[in-house]
Amino acid sequence: MSGIMGIYYLDSRPVDSADLGRMLETLAHRGPDGADIWVDGSVGFGHRMLWTTPESLIENLPLVSQTGDFVLTSDARIDNRDELICALQFDNCPPEKITDSRLILAAYEKWGEQCPEYLIGDFAFTIWDKLKQSLFCTRDHLGVKPFYYYHQTAKVFLLASEIKALFCLPQVPRRLNEVRIADYLALMMEDKTITTYQDIMRLPPAHSMVVSQSGIRLWSYWSLDPNHEIKLDCDEDYANEFRKIFTEAIHCRLRSAFPIISHLSGGLDSSAVTCVARDLLTQVGNTKLHTISSIFDRITECDERPYINAVLEQGGFISHYVHGDQFGPLSNLDEIFQYEDEALLGPSHFYPWHLNKTIKELGLRISLDGFDGDTTVSHGFMRLTELARQGNWQIFIQEAKAVAKNFNISGYTILQSHGLPYLKDLAKGWRWIAFAKAVQQIHKHFGVSRKKLILQHGLKYLVPKAMWQWWERQYKQEKSLSCVASHTPLVNSNFAKRIDLDERIQKLGGSPKQPLTVREEQWLTFNQGLLAYTLEQMDQYAAMFSLEARHPFMDKRLIEFCLALPSKQKLYQGWGRIVMRRALAGILPEKVQWRGGKADLSSNFTDGILNRDRQLLEEVVRDKLGSLENYINLDVLQGAYQRLLCDGNKVSDEDSMAVWQAVILALWLDYKQLMP
């Protein structure tokens, strides 16, 4: 984790190094180990250095090529170094003398604008191409490393690792982007380019762009293939291949000049990363892996120590703890908002903040985590939908009952989500024999009335076509009138109409069709804007404390492999992520390997906001929320707030989230002096 910044005056004005100096100072937290500036006429780069890898200790950035034709500034960790060293003919140079920035610059000299296609790792970088008089910019495949920019046509292009560095320059306006506010309130963070500020943009993940006096050219250099499927001979082969790729994803993230710490929550993902990392470190010497965990002494239903301890009892660790029930979700916001450039969406932000604060106090600077293993490996519950659509009700029922048992879910809930929708499709397609067989199986194994199934999921679709079309027209009219109120009740209806929120949600928030397979659902999740947004916030939580967060489950190779797995390798005998459970046999404690769900932390959030942060909550509701009346439906908010106060333990997720969003937005806007 380092900090990058750049200025390119398209009108040929000379860059003032003092401007880059201000940007460097603003991003001092991203790189306390060094800072430097390069300026050549109308172009200038800056860099903040955080030493992490052994090679970074000898790295100097910005980096000028031997010919002087190319200049690079980067925030990068390149993981396929051996492959690149060979391809780029660094054979006569010791690998420990080859920095990641040299590899990147050599890759651009060899492959030009296609160079990101050859890189594996986390990176955001820009290269000044003196020959073409253009700026080449790119960002890694998943968006682990952030890249923000400001572009004023024919005048200036500015870039930085964080938005706040752009505001150092007087030509950058600080104007609120109300479209982003609406997205935030609608829980629809699908736009991968905009930010909360007008004219401040994000380079999307897996994208490159070239900036020149002719304008900006932007393109995607990589995408996941939703149709590719891997076919191996047996379950053991799939498990062995997963273990090989997963181990490499962790191994390359252990390249470090310093001790490493792993976030250990007790869940399957963090435990898997922690155990494999421990084994790898043990193989190369007597190096112990640090771990850090949130524990809960008062809100005991959130405590995962039985699973955390099962990992630690294997040995090879130095453990550390943070008491997650000693602070609340509104605690320390003044400190957080010094660094956080956008309003916080997720109410669990305070866990990584306190964990990272403790890591900093321990003198460490590199952390591993199990971020989003759920998506990468996939629980595979959509396999149930696949089985229903194949008419394979016998296996559907076996799997549904096993899932219900393993994950403590109602069998009928599973049926509603994955089985009953297909009855409707059978009826619409006039496939009554298949429909009758399905009804019989569902009645037999789930006890649902045959009459109810036939009436609600079959005969309903025998209504004469003209009447059906009339009903659909009426329904669509009613839906269009109530869309904002029903789908985004927290949003002020006039505000929603003013920015066309309905159309925006339909365009960005909904897929053209509902996924029908595990792979379709997984592919859609990987392409959601929420993933990039979350990674950007995680980067800031780490950067606040001069840390680099490394996410093994965000490895491109691992994601490509897991997406291409057959659905049976994702859900089998009621166990989601079965390929991973099999692969880590003997590595994970069985208690963790075969656990179903994970602790629900919502009770700690409720206790925190109602007890530990009660005074601040009441002050915000009383004094600040009125200023949001142009954005928020205050009646809906007050109703949610009263229900939260009356019975916080039973309040719905929707009510808790509405109160959280409104309160945090009001506090953030007030801190940033952006109140409407």
C-alpha cells in the first residue's frame, strides 16, 4: 500500500511542484517510508512509499525508464514475478534486485497498453509516455487498489489514491453529487465510476485509460467468462486443484519484509487463510503468524472464541484480541472522517477500524483476511434451482433438507426460494405432466397442500390471455406509481423523481433476468459495483494506519477457477463451498471445516447504537436529521427510529439500516461541511 498522485495540464501549463507537495502531505499516512516528486513541463507525478515487500526496500518512485521515454508511479504488488522476469528477459539480474515497479515499466515497454493483461496482483499505476505524449492509467482486476481522478476537458487531468488529495488543488471544486446520495440511500452502489463529489471519478476495476490532448479513451482489459466450466475426473481432483491455487494465492501475499498478521474471526474463510498461511510460514523457518480477533464478553451471542480457539490450539500463532463490544458503530467517527472520503454504507465498519488501529499499535503493517470468500467459493445454493429446473426433485429434496439441517434454515423457506418459482414456469409453459409430478413430490416431502400448489402456482396461469394482459397492465401502472415508495421508502419521493431514481435503479440495480444457475448468480455478484466500493473502503480503513490489507480470496486465478467449477463442487449433501471444505481437510480444525453459518453481529450493533452511542444518536436525530429533509422521507425515518427505540432486539434489518444510513449521512455531511 502506497500513495500515488499526478497532474497533467492538457493546455501545456507547467506543473508547479508545490501542488504535488501538498498532495504528498495530504497522503502522508499512505506512505511514511519516503516521498518523491518528478516533474517535466506539463506533467508531474508524486509517490508516497510504504515498505512491505523485500524488493520495496530498494524501490524508488516515480521511476524513469533508462531511455527517459517512460515514467511510472504506482501502488502495486505484482504476484506473478517469476513468470514476468522470464518473459521480460531479466535473467541476468538477481530477482531480489528487481522491484515490482521495474517489472511494470518493462511490461509497458514490451506490451504497451495491453500490459495489464499480463499482470497478476493488486495494482493502480500511471505511466507518462513521452513518445505518444499521453498518460496511461490502469487498475487491477477486482479493484483492490483505488484510483480517483478529476478531468476538466482541454485543461487538466488529476489523479490520486484518495479523493482528499485532489481537493488540495484550487481548481478542483468540492460539490456534492446528489445522484450518489440517492444511490447510497437506495442501497444501490452499482455505479463503478461516480463518487459523492461531482466531477471526481473512479477508474473502474479491470479498466485502463489513455489521457491525451485528444481526450480520454477508456476500456476493459479483462472480464470473467460466465460460460466456461472445468471438468476433472473426480471430487479429489477438484479439491487438490483448489488447494493448489488457494495456497498460491496466500503464498504470493506472504512476500514481505516484515511480520504478517491475519484477521481471524473464526469463520471458514478467515480460518482457511490463517491456517494455510501458518503452514507456509512454518515451512520456511521458525516464523510465527500473528492473528487478531474480535471477541465479545458481554454480547456473548456474537462471540466466536470456540472456533477461534480451535484454530489457535493447532499452534504456530501469536494471538491478539480486540473487544468488539466495548465500542459502538458511532464511536471514533471524528477520527474516521479525517480519512474516509465518502459516507459509510456498512454498519460494521468499526470492526476493521479497531482491528487495524490495534495492528498499528503492535508495530505491524501487513494483514491478511478472508474478505468475501463467500462470493469467491460460493455456497452454491442456486444448485437447488438448477435441480428443480432439471426436474430432479428427488435430489432437490435431499439437498434442501440437508441445507436446512446444516445451516438451520426452514425447509419451506428453501422451497419458496428455489423450487416454487419453477412451478410457475412449468404452468406458463403448459407442461402439466411435469407440473403434476413436481406437485406430488413437494406435497410428499414438504407437506404443502396439493390444492394450494395447484391454485397458487398453476391454475392462476390458466386465466384467459386477454384478462391476464389487462391485469398485467393494471399491475404495471400501479407499480410505476408506487415504485419509489415501495422499493426505496427512505428516499424523499420528490428527490427520487428529480434525479430519476426509478430509471437509475432499473438500469443499474437490476439484472436483465434472474439467475437460474450457480454460475450465473456468482458471475453477477462478481460484477456488482458494491464489491469495488467495499474494497475501496477497506483500503481506506487500512491506509488510515499505514497498513496494507491483502485479500487472498480476491486473487484473479482463484476467482476464475471457482467460477468455472460445476455446481456439484459448490453444494453437495447440504454443504456449501464443499470443494474448499474437502481441500482443507487436515489443515482446518474439523470444528471449523464443517460449521454451517457464522455469528450474527447485529445484536452488537443494536446494543452499541442504543446504549454505548445513545447520547450521540439522540443528538443527531434531534438536531441534524432535519437538514436531510430534501433527501430523506422523515416520516419513514421517524417510524423506523421509534421502532428501534421500542424494541431494538426485534427491530427489522430494514429499520436498523434506515436509521444507520440517515444518522451516518448527516454526521458525514456535517463533518465535511457539505450539508445541503
